Amino acid sequence: MARTSSRAKATVNYNEETDGIKAKGATMKAASKVKATAAKQINDKRKIGEEEDEDVKVEVLEADEEKKKKRAAKPEPKKRKTKASKEEDASPLAVRTPIPSLEKAMYIGAHVSVQNAVTNAVQIGANSFALFLKSQRKWDNPPLAPDARDGFISGCRHSAYDAAAHALPHGSYLVNLAQADEAKANQAYKAFVDDLARCEELGIKLYNFHPGNTGGDTKKEACGRIAAQLNKSHKATKSVVTVLENMAGGGNVVGSTWEDLRDIIALVEDKSRVGVCIDTCHAFAAGYDLRTPETFEKTVESFNEIVGAKYLKAFHLNDSKAPFESHRDLHANIGTGFLGLRAFHSVMNHDEFRGVPMVLETPIDKKDEKGKTVEDKQVWADEIKLLESLIGMDPESDEFKKLEIELQANGKSERDKIQEQVDKKVAKDAKKGTKGKKKKRAAASDDESD
Ligand SMILES: [Zn+2]
Ligand SMILES: [Zn+2]
């Protein structure tokens, strides 16, 4: 997985940036200064307590189109964000770390909104980013607006983002490529291949999606249907790599074992067009331990043996609010969950993972003064710096131990809460026997989201 090309890009100048963001002077010293305060800032700002882990606000490309239409009909629209307040929203929250200043070329970022994706990525100091290409809750979407396309491409160029390597769009939650029903399968395919076409228009090479749900059929049938849809989509497009995400849920969810992913890939005709994104939270909840250096090695080895290292194309970096093998998909902030900081230290220092996009999907919602839920992107800005600071850090050092303890303390109440739920469920299911087990499986897939 090591990409020598990441070093070749080492000379990029991140200075060509939006106003107020000056990365030119971001020496190692400055970066480590930010790193030192990262944990503290996280401690101060992080507020855990949301059960919901679907933390990404969907903003859609067609909003622009709709706005234009509305503007035409109504010249004096009521309350709309002023230009000034929009600019204020994009004020820098962290200086982007120049990759050459890192001991290992780890491209860490987060999920940004599709409008102003590049500006948002720069704002949080991200070196990679995820985005939606259209509304995730609607089947019908207008085509990609040429303005939006050109803005994205020039934005990437201007801010030295290699969209082909470090942008990782996320597929629609509505799409299930394992769908058996013909009409529904066609609808899913249409939405899927439309996203792939958008990637190609935007110069994006990797496209991440959830493999699907069996709908009650066998895994074998489901994997076959997914692969068939992928083969068809590869023929309809040119270059985009379809990246399967591993899942947390058991039961009918496809992709929670390395074997599921292997079985899909085995049926894909063009192997250069398929890959895997490992979500650390999902892997852990599905029963792949990463907590200690030993379990981390074992999990990586099993992935390499069963799926193959060459298929690993990306990461979703999330801690887990739910315990090991609970099959629950509940993202926690880095270091605060059941995975803990040691797991992320292992990820950040694994040479084979260099060069791939590593995207945070951790919770950033908090309540403002009025009790309204708002996004605090500073959390991601700080988590990016925290993860970068782990590269080359001695895990036996006081610095690391202190961070580890602080972050675990932050997540304790939330971990206890979810542990209690899991324990109750286990006890309940034990009473009910196999009948309960089936129910548990169905319920386990309920929190699946990103
Ligand atoms: Zn998830
Ligand atoms: Zn994910």
C-alpha cells in the first residue's frame, strides 16, 4: 500500500489558499505546537452524548439550482445567509499540516459538505476528505451543475488536493446493490452509476459505498448480485475504483466479515476497479480487534490473507461507543471509545497505510446557547492534529499515556451507557433463546449509517 508518489508530492505549496490560511510558515514546530494543544482542545470542546452516529449534514448540489430558481421567481428572498456570514463560517480552525513534515505520509481528513468541499477541508486542516456527490436521502437528483464541477476542480488545484488520490466520496444510504427485486435493483444501479459518473467528471478516483443487505437471501446470492452490479457499472464508466466499506452489523448486513468482501471481489471481473475501505469502528464492532499492537497485527494479517493488502484503498477513522463484537455501529471521538488511543497509534504508525485517504466520521454535534444542535468542526480540526501527533510518538511516553487517560475519561459515561444496553440485550436474548437471537440480529443493523 505504500505509495511512493506521496513523497513525490512533498513539494506542494499549501500556501495558495483561501484568505487567512497561511500554511507556508507551518513548520514542524508550529505543527507540534498545535498538536500539544490538540488533546486539551478536544477535552474542552468535545461533548459526547448523542446516540446517533450519523453525523454528516447533507448538503446538496442541487441546492444551488433551487436557489437560482427561487431567486428568479422572488427577487427579494427572506432570510438567507449573507456573504459575510458564509465567509465567517469558513474561517480556519487549524493550519493544514504539510505532509512532508510528517514522519509518515498519512493523509487525514474528515467528511465535508459537497458545496465548498475544498474550502471546508482546508478550514479543518484536512489532507484528505470525504463528501456526498448528491442528496443521500433522495432517488432523483439533478445532474452535476457545471459550475459546481468547475469550482471543485479548480478548488482542488488551487489548494493542492489530489482529488484522484485523497477525495473519497460516500455512496447513498438508499442504494443496496444486493437488492433482488428487479425494479429496485435497477433504481439502485442507476443511482450508483450516476455517482460514479460524477466522480469521473470531478477527477475523483475512489468511490466508497456500503456493500448492501441480503434482504433475507443467502450471503452467496447477495455477493453475486453486488458483484454483477459492479461489473455492469465498471463497463459503463472508465476509471473510478468502487471501494467496498466493511460493516459493523451482523445478520443480513453484507460486508461485516473479510470473507464477504473477498467473495464480492472474487466475482468482480476488473480487479483494478475494486477496493476496500476499512472503518475502524465497524471492524471492531464486527469482531476484528485493534486495541493492542498484537491484536492490531493479527487483524491486519487476517485482512491481508483473506482480502489482500492491495485492495486496501482507504480508512474511516472512528472510535467505537459500543464494545467489541457488539455489531453496533456507533462512532465515538478518537480515543474516547472502546478502541482507545492505542489502536489509532497502531494505525498511524503502520507503514503500509501511507498515502491512502483516512477520513474521520466522528461525532461533532453539540448544543449551542439556545439548545439548538450545531456542528462544531473544531472537533475534526483537533482530531486531525491529534492523529498526526501520534505518528512517531512513543506509546510508552508520559505524553501518550496522559492523552490516553484523558480521552478515555471523556468517553467513560457514554461507554458505560452503551455497555449497559449491550449487556441487557445479551441477558434478554439468553432468556429468549434462538428466537431472541434472530430479533437481536435484526435490531443490530438498525444503527448502520456511515
Ligand atoms: Zn458507521
Ligand atoms: Zn464509515
